[in-house]
Amino acid sequence: MSELLQTPLHSTHVRLGARLVPFAGYDMPVQYSSIREEHEAVRERAGLFDVSHMGQIYFTGPGAVATLESLVTCEVASLRVERARYGLMLNESGGCVDDVMLTRLGEEEFFLCVNASNVAKVRAWVEDHAGRDVSIEDRSEATALLALQGPAAHGILTRLAATDRELPKRFRVTVMDLVGQPVLVSATGYTGAPGFELYVTAGHAEKLFEALLEVGEADGLLPAGLGARDTLRLEAALPLYGHELDDTTSPFEAGLDRFVKPLETGFIGAAALAERADSPSERRLVGFEMIDRGIARADYAIIHDGEIVGRVTSGAPSPTLGKSIGLGYVPRALSETGQPLAIRVRKNDVAARVVELPFLR
């Protein structure tokens, strides 16, 4: 077994007493206090995550727009400078290579934030399919990424910045001076809560992390781990690659149609999507809540009329809603809101029903 990688904040996590677990090849904090406490901090106050395991791949040059238009499902040319947009990168069969956040830094400069487990795969895919006049650079190892999430995030970051400069609004980005360093502040996140993601050079990550904790202490800011990040994104019904998305799953199956530009634009995978779009065999991702007592976990069987009709992709008790919820794929005919289902939990079929997404509104 290869040795686990460490983020630039590893020593900080150890000092704070985090419980560390392997994730995407990294030694990552799953929790510091408890998942519930950290989850509630983000929903009610603020939480601070180390997500430096994520990757950043840059595209520069006059051919950057054309290359990215062919690689991602979201519109690229219409994205304004200092804006971000969610999209997917597909293979020729319409499956997801990865889901990505695209940010435009200049007329000919962009970067993709990609999932940690997919950095090498995406880099190779991009290099194999890049057009002319574009330079590709993987800056993942040189970049640390912090996520400051929750209703108090705006006030905390404003105090740390000590400036009257307005923070970016949702899906906008700006460069700010924080702890004496230029930091790219992006009003994005993966929790269903308001907040920011902060891109900083790896060598200054610890200083920024500590400064945020100090400034946010009065607001009840807590360091938060992957456990709370997972329950938070589940409540918001945000897909996780390797669970809701993979190389065989189309964005239409995953309910991500709104992040797909017109198929006539001809991006990689568009032709396959056109063929698959109206297939009666296409499954659909649904959200469900448990009616009877039981917790759905990833890979549990989804049952209808005694037969296995799908698998749970993600499931957990929701601290905010006070009930067990989950996501999973079922045949299109069983995907309507209110549809009765069951989840096979330790050989027992526990009643559940399809609910409208997202779970948390």
C-alpha cells in the first residue's frame, strides 16, 4: 500500500486532535469534535474545512475557450471574467469523467477545480483532447484550498480582510489580501450553506487557517472534517463523484440537465447524450427519506415489490431534518415524488419514499 499524501495543513489537523482517515490517497480529517457538532456549526454559524486535496488545472492562451467548450458541459465563452460555473466533463459515451468548477480569471485564463481522486485522470484527459494555442498546467500541489462555510462566513472574512472592499457574490471570485498574501476568494462551496472557498499558495495555508479560526472564534467557528462535509452536501443533494457520478453515469441520469448546454454545440459526449436522452431504460437519481426506523448506507439495495430495483449511492441521518435520508438510482418509472420504496437494511426491507430534491430548502 502506497503512503498517504498529506495536505499543507496536516500538522495543524494533528495539533487540533482531528481523527484522520484515508481519503482519495490523502490522510484527511474526518472530524475534530463530532460530525453532528461540526454540521450544526456550518448550518447555524460557520465551519472551516481543509479541501486542499482537490486539484486545480489551468488553461491559458487564445485556444483556451475552444478547448474548454469541447471538454465541459457548461457554456464557457459566455462566462465573464471573475465568475465561476459548475459543469461536467464527459467521455464519448456520455459518462462523467468528473464534475468540475470552472473559473475565468482573464480573457484567456481559466482553471478547473477537480475532485482529488480524479486529478491524474482529468489531467491526462485534458492533455489528450486539448486543442491548439492553449497551455495546460496542473497547479494542484502548489495550491491549498480552504472552505469557509456558514451564515457567519461573510462577517468572519470581512473582519480578517480588514477592508471595506465588497466580498464576491455567489459564483463570483476576486483576489484579496489575507494574512499578507494574495488569496483567490470564490463565493462557492459544497455544503448548501453560504460561504467562500479560498485558494492560497500551499506555504501560506497554515497561517490563513489559523487566522480564520482566531477571527471566527467569537462567532462559534469550528474546524470541520469530511464527515460533516458529507452530511451537509447530502442534505443539499449535491453529487459526490464515485457515488452519484462515475464514468458510466450521464448528467441526465443524475438530474443535472440544467448544467448541460445545447447538445448541438458538439462537446465531447454530446452525441451519446442525444442517443441516451429518451431511452426508457435510463435510470434516474432520486432522493428518499426513511419512513420506518433505519439508516440507508451506500450500496444498500433499493426494493420495490420485493425486487431489487437499484442501489443507494449515499445515505445518512440528517442532523438538520432529524430523519434518515439518501440518494440512489432507480428506473425512471419509479422516480416520481411520493413513490413508495424500501431499503434493504441488514436483510430487513425498511419503508422509504421518494421526495423532492434538495432535501433542505
